[in-house]
Amino acid sequence: MIEVRNLHKKFGPLHVLKGIDLTVANGEVVSVIGASGSGKSTLLYCINRLEPINEGSVVVDGVDVHAKGTDINKLRQKLGMVFQQWNSFPHLTALENVALAPKIVRGLPKKEANELAAAQLNHVGLGDKLTAFPSALSGGQQQRLAIARALAMEPRYMLFDEATSALDPELVGEVLDTMRLLAEEGMTMICVTHEMGFARDVSDRVAYFHDGLMEEIGPPSQIFRDAVSENTRKFLAKVR
Ligand code: ADP
Ligand code: MG
């Protein structure tokens, strides 16, 4: 379970998160939507401690993420993250990219790491690309490679930060399909996304962020058909 309590985050004088409360249960998929600059990415960065926080807490499986003694490497193994831009190593094959962290961070023997990597590449539909270099892959394939790399750590949670925003429109679907597959398999996910179809069809709950606050959260049926907040309705009218 991920528990965010009264989370405040400032960048200097800029108050970016103004008291966020969010609990994500195991197996749940939460999509986070909202205008650019509303603090969506910052929330994800605070959850896996890529950014320090100013107030409040983030607790993952009972562990206080921002406490001094917390084993940050152990924590990050639980929290897979996929960014907007693919970030694979260009000089390594797809298999080597996925096997790298299991070998180095988890200390798996080479054979085991390679088997795990091949299985995860299969999982995301790249079973025929094991020896391909990232430059030979399409943007959609590169994002699926990034997902396979995250999965190779056998995380309990996946955080997606606009995983499809940098892609050509015709490549978005294959990445969303992969995310949908993970959701169906029961992965707990927080997905910052501009894909309203995905948010509506795949999420258990949708959170609307507005100016550093979680203005509204609820099942897709509420957010998309029956939003309580005027700002939620205005935002959705603009993006649909
Ligand atoms: P979103 O993902 O919703 O577009 P972000 O979380 O990226 O929004 O950013 C929220 C606000 O925080 C924006 O005003 C952004 O410019 C600012 N911000 C984000 N990261 C930093 C940073 N490292 N330093 C200073 N300001 C930042
Ligand atoms: Mg962002």
C-alpha cells in the first residue's frame, strides 16, 4: 500500500504540492490527470524519494520513505518507474538493458538475470527483439523496453509519468496496451497520463490535480460523467 499524507513540496519559494492525501491499495490503478505544472510529476518523484519533501509523509508497505534510516535502494526496487522519454543504454542490447539492474542491484547471476530479462521482454511483446539495440527500436518499442527494465526488478508498484506523451500517435496504443496488461495482472499502478481513454477504461480511480492540490478523486464514472469540482469539468472539457 502507498500512503501519502498531507504532502507538501516546495521548490524554493514555489509551493508545488500543497497537502496531498492519497492512499493506493494493493492491486489498484490510479490515474493522475491535470494541467501541466499542477504537480503530477512531483508527486511521483516524492513517492520514490527522487525529491525530498517539506511536510507530511509517504509510507510504502509501512516504511516511511523520507525517514533518515530508510534503505532507499530497497525501497526503489519496490517502485518501478517509467518516464516520458526512454532512458535505456544505447550501447547495450534490449536483453542487456533489462538484465543490467537485476545483475548489479539485485546481484543475480548472469544466467538468471538473462532469463528474467528475456521473460520480461516477452511480457511486453519484445520477445523477438532481445539482441536489438535501442536505436533499432521504434519509440513505442523503446517505451516497452523501459517498462521491461522496470519490471525486471520485480517491483510491487509501477509509477508511470506520461509514458506515452513523447510518442507519435500511432505508437501510443501499443504502450497503453502493455500498461493495461499489467493492470489486468494486478499490478498496483499510479499513472500520470493525458490519455483520457486509458484513465477512464483502466483505472479504478482517477485523481484530478489542480495547482498543487488533489482537487477531486473518484471512480472514472464520477470524474468523467459527474465531476463535483468545476475545475475538473473545465479541464475535461478542454482535453476531450
Ligand atoms: P506536472 O507534472 O503536473 O506538469 P510538475 O510536477 O512537473 O508538474 O511541476 C510542478 C511545478 O513545479 C511547475 O511549476 C514546475 O515548473 C515546478 N518544478 C518542477 N520541478 C522543479 C525543479 N526541479 N525545480 C524547480 N521547479 C520545479
Ligand atoms: Mg509532469
